[in-house]
Amino acid sequence: MILDRYFARRFLQSFMVIGTVFMALILLIDFIEQLRRFESHDVSFGQKIGLTLLNAPAGISEILPLLMILATIVLFVGLARSSELVVTRAIGRSGIRALVGPVLVALIIGGLTVTTLNPIVAATAVRYQTLADTYRNGGPSALSLSSEGLWLRQGDAEGQSVIHAQAFGPDGLTLLQVTILSYAPGGGPVRRILADSAQLDVGKWVLTNAKVWPLETGQNPEVNAVRHDRYELPTSLTQDRIQDSLGRRETISIYDLPKTIAELRQAGFSTKRHEVWLQVELARPLFLISMVLVGAAFTMRHARFGGTGIAVLTAVLLGFLLYFMRNFAQILGENGQIPVALAAWAPPVAAIMLTFGLLLHAEDG
């Protein structure tokens, strides 16, 4: 038990050190990207720092498997060079027993990633997108689905518009039974529009059978209302941005994903991407454990045997290969080529079985 705690503590220390280094690199690289992205906009240095910090949780979440495998390599290479693994085996313990502590730490980190880091990433990603749209267009653009229909918010230098639609057309470009409220830059309402449909064109919404009420102070909106067979409303939204908003799973907390899936299904959208993402997130602790086993499978041997560099390189390459296979299976699941559960759970389970087999062969021959 004391040895298990010792190995767990050493592994956690390695993870924290490597995580700190990579966190600094992520912040530096992302800050340079923010400088490039907003160089033509009036965005202050402090605002760019804020955008960089908002992007950091998503970056850390993405590279967690790499941190796991590197922390494992650092741990076991250090134990091999100090002959601590030799001493462990000399007292009658299998080298595989030394993995209990690191695996438990990986399981805890995976659990915290799913239950805590995931909602943080979702919240910061939403905030980042809101601020980025505000800095670029003078106001945020947003999309949400609820039992009341589809809600869109668009903004530019001329003000904000809130769009509500009862349904989304099958072509992905048309909103049905549309209500639009437009606001001046100062915040006051200036116009209300009802239309049978709104089709997204390049830089504009084309409204069909629209009735426009001006909401200026001192005027009777109904008296001054005008009907249009065709009415155009400028917009900065595109089909890609709308579909990205619908499909950006990273902006949805794992606690809200089941509800979002139900709302998307009710609205007639495909939910495969969200279903696969939910299962992938739930399977993340197992995938992190598999990264620990990959790192250990090639580095749990005495340094005097040589070939440490080749073993480390092999472990890292195998880790990248498993990461690629997981993403490939995820894409197959999103496209409906394989079942959702298989796409999410098969890669980590297969990785654990493969690396555990390598460990058993190395320890027991």
C-alpha cells in the first residue's frame, strides 16, 4: 500500500510538471493566434489575453491523453534508472503491481475531466465565441433550440436582431413561421417583423410574406405597418456558422447533452454527433488509463538493457496511433457507419487489452 501511494504520488508529480509546461505552451501559441486573428480589429491587449485564457481549458482537455502518456514515460524511465523497479520485483512484487497507483490517479483525473473540466470547457467556449463575435461584428451571434422552436441572435454595428422560428426547413437554409425583433445599437427596439419564411442568402435573410411594424417612439405601430411579399434583412450569419452552432458539442456541458439530444431529435436534426460525443466523454477515463498502460508497456524495464530512446519513441507513436483510431471510430459513429457504443467504447477497451497483453508478456514471458 505504501509503494502504491509512492508510485501514485510520483506519477501525479510528473503529470503536474508536464501539464504546467504544456499549459504555458498552449497559452503562448494561442495568444499569438489571437494577435493574428484580431489584428485588423480594435481589440486591446487585455481583451486578447482574456480570449487566450478562455481557450486554455479546451486546449488542456484536448491534450490530456498526451499528458498521460508522457507522465507515465517520465515516471517509469525514472524508476528504471534509479533501479526502484528492480527493488520492487526483488521483494516479490510484480512490476504490473506498480501500475495500480498510476492507473488509479488516471481514473480520478478522467472522472474529474468528465464531471468538472467538461462543463468548464463548455462554459468558456461559449463565452469565447460570444466575445469573439462581439469584437468582430459589434455583437454576439447565438443559436439555441428549445421546445418553443429555434432562436437566433445576430449582431453588427447597426444593432442586434433576435430571430425566432417555429421550425427549420429541410434544406438547412430556411426558417419557417419567423418572428424578428431588431434593436438599435443603444438597445431600444426599432422594428418587429412577422414572416411565413426566411431563407438565408449571402449576407441577408430573404423573408417571404412579411409584415413589418416600426417601433419608433410616438408612432402607432399597427397604423404604420407595411406588408412585403419579399423583404431583405442584412445578416452576418452563414449556413456553416449556423450548422456549427448546432453541431458544436464542445459548447454543451455533459449534463445538458441528453436534453440537447432530445431537443435536436424533436426539431428533426440528426443527433448522431451528439450521441457519439456523449459516449466518448463518458469513456474518457478508460482512454486515459489506456494511455498509462501504453507508456508503461515500453518503459517498465531496466535502463541497463539500453534502447530507452527507441522504447519512448515507440510508446509515443503508439499513443498517437490509438488517439487517431479513436477519432476515426468517432467519425464512423457520427456518420452512422458503426453503432454509437462501438465507436465510443471499442477503442479504449481494445487499447487496454492490447497493452495489458504486452505487459503480461513482458513480465511473465
